[in-house]
Amino acid sequence: MILVDSSIWIDFFSSAPGRAGNELRRMIEDAEPFALTGVVVAEILQGLTRDVSRIEHYLSQWELLEPRGFRTYREAAAIFRLGRGKGVSLTTIDVLIAAIALEHRASVFTLDKDFSRIARLTGLALYPLAAP
């Protein structure tokens, strides 16, 4: 399973999508399995200035990977502390997304460099964006 981060969706919905947005379009056309998580949905929707209802409907079509309980949040905090202990600054949202992906054995498709740092700390799998 591939967990698509908000950075990819933002590129996808832009008026001139880049490689990441085009790769997501290909994944949709080829019916590749991917999912979102509630935090990603919130990040996307909070940034909208147009077509809110249309994009809400569109996003609602995809599977949601959600935290499975207390252990997800405990794992997110552990990732945060691990980063802090190694001098790596991470955000709560990114470590939560990473913990959800790890819990569901999903790779993360993202443009956010914080996930590369998390991957080095935890072994989180990242979806590779092919070179042009």
C-alpha cells in the first residue's frame, strides 16, 4: 500500500502539476492501490481556496489509513524523540503520518524531505519518484 502525502496531492491539484502530480495521475489511471490518512485530508482541505466541495468529494473516494489507537501515538512520539536525540527536527504531523504508514506497512509518497530523515531513523519505506 502507498500512503500519499499532502505534498503530492497539492502538486496533483495545482494548475501545472509537476512530476509527482503526474505520477499520482498515472497511479489513479492505472488503479494502483493507494490511500490517505485523516491528517493528510485535513492538510489538503485547510489550504483550499477554491473547489472545496469538489475536492472533498474526490478525496473521499480513496481508502483511509487511520491510527489504530494509543500505540500509534506512542510510536509517533518515539520517532519524534529519536529524531530530537539525533539532532533532527521533525514535526508532530509528519511523525504521526510516518507512524500510521509503519503500522499499516505502507510506503509514503511525498515531496517532504522530513520523511527522508524519518526513513533513515526508522526504516520507513518511501515511494520512489522515477527520474525524468
